[in-house]
Amino acid sequence: MEQEALAMAQEIDFSLLALFARASLTVKLVVILLLVSSFWSWAIIIRKFLTFRAARAEAEAFDRAFWSGEPLDELFDQIGPAPDGPSQQIFAAGMLEWRRSHRQDGELIAGAQARIERSMDVAIAKAEESLNSGLNFLATVGSTAPFVGLFGTVWGIKVAFEEIAISQNTSLAVVAPGISEALVATALGLLAAIPAVIFYNKLSSDADKIAGGYSAFADEFSTILSRQLDA
């Protein structure tokens, strides 16, 4: 009898596609949700790595141009009031407000320093928002995917026990497929959550470093303008 049950179990297809096809509708929905979340997480991760690399390159190139000794007015005329790069946008925001703060007679309007700093702060906030976009999704997947997978496993085991009760047979051929289908959901939940958590921490740290560079540049630029205001 045991050999017959073992032979029946060996004939069952335990491939992932077969397990998915035999799973209940609830478990299938859980698996699809986790797969979509995993693919979307990896799309965000790859896009963020490319975005951060471009942001670092843009910041380094602009930093060299800014400290090259070229007059700031000429540099501003070259990049224009609406450049593409975040570093250039912060610089342009400060320079635009600097020019707007001059009256026609050449004198500065009172409160120019505060307005210039606020303009650059707004540009920095926009850059930070762009850097952090999508990271909340990674955090959500990392914290919820294991529980979603666990829900699919619990539901699958429930269905498996119901099938055992209906068939009144506890042989391996009856028990193994249902348990295997249920455990796939937990495995997919961990597969989605682990990379999301790892790269969320990595990308959040990188975003903070890049944003810190923007703030440091804004402080240096504000100091330069402050000297000219005092002069």
C-alpha cells in the first residue's frame, strides 16, 4: 500500500507551473500579486541605479564647471534658467533670484539673501523628491510580501486539508501536492521581500548622500553670494 502511494506521488508533476495550475484561485491571485510586485521592484531598482549614476556624473561635471573660475553670470547664461540636471537647477534657482533681486539702478532689494536661499531650498526639495520616488514601493513590498505569501500558504494548507477530509485519504499522493502548492506562496513572498529590503536600504542611503551633496553646494553658493552682498 505504501509502495503504491509512493508510486502515485512520483507520477505527480511538482514543477512550478504545474503547482500553480493546480492551486486554488486565492493562491493563484497571491502568486500573481507577488510576481508582479517582484518584477516591479526590480524595475524600480534598475531605474534608480541608472538615475543615481547619472545624478552623480551630472553633479561632478557641474562642480568642475562651477569651480573652474568662470564668472557665475557667464555660467548661468550657458546653462539657462531651466536646465535639466539637479545641480544646475539649484544653481539656476539661486542665480535667477539673484538677478531678480536687483533693481534697475543696480541696487539690491532688501531680503535678497533669504529669497535666494529659499529658492535653492525649493530646488533641492524637488531633487530629493525625484531621488526618493519609488523607494516607498520597495519599502512596502519588503514589509508586506512575506505576510502576503504566508496568507497564500495558510489558505493553500486549508484547501489541502479539506481535500484530505473529502477523500478520506492521508497518503503522500494526496497530501504532498496541496502542501507544495501552499509553500510556493511563502517562497515567492520571501523572494519578493528580501531584495526589496536590501536595495531599499542601499538606495535610500545613496539618495541621502546625493541630496547631501546638493545641500552642501547650496550652502557654498549661498556663502559666495553673501560675500558679494556684503561687498
